[in-house]
Amino acid sequence: METDTAISARQQLEQLRAELESRGWEADHRGTEERPFLHVRNPADAGFHDSVACLGDRYVWNWGPEIGLADDVQAVADRIMHVLRVVGP
């Protein structure tokens, strides 16, 4: 008997949420079962936030562009943290 080894989008997002939170960032699940996403916030400035979805084997910004592959959660977390970083004087 075959087993389903596919990971759902919500499970992929949970892996990313756990990675971000282990780094001190804030992320929570939003959306529906059919269209889940994470709302990610920079803990240094809540004004730096965005939404991330998982479509197939890729994480994407809510506004479209790809962030990275779903099987490379650490690199995706790095990229999110880079884009949502606080840059000051």
C-alpha cells in the first residue's frame, strides 16, 4: 500500500514559522485551509511585515515573487529576514 508523503502547504508554512520563531521573529498562520499563508513580522519594527504562501514546492511573497524552494527552509528564512530588515541611519 502506498502512503501519501506529500507535505501540505500548511505543514510547509509551519516549518517556516518554526524556523523564523527560533530566530526571534514573529509569524502566525492566517488564511483558509485552501489558501493558507504566514503573516511575518520583524520583531524590531512591526511596520516591517509581509505575507508568505507556499505554492507547490516554492515559498512566495503574497504579492507574487518567489522567495525560495520549500525544501530549503533556512535559506527562505534568511531571505525573508533580509527583505524585512530594518535599515537605519
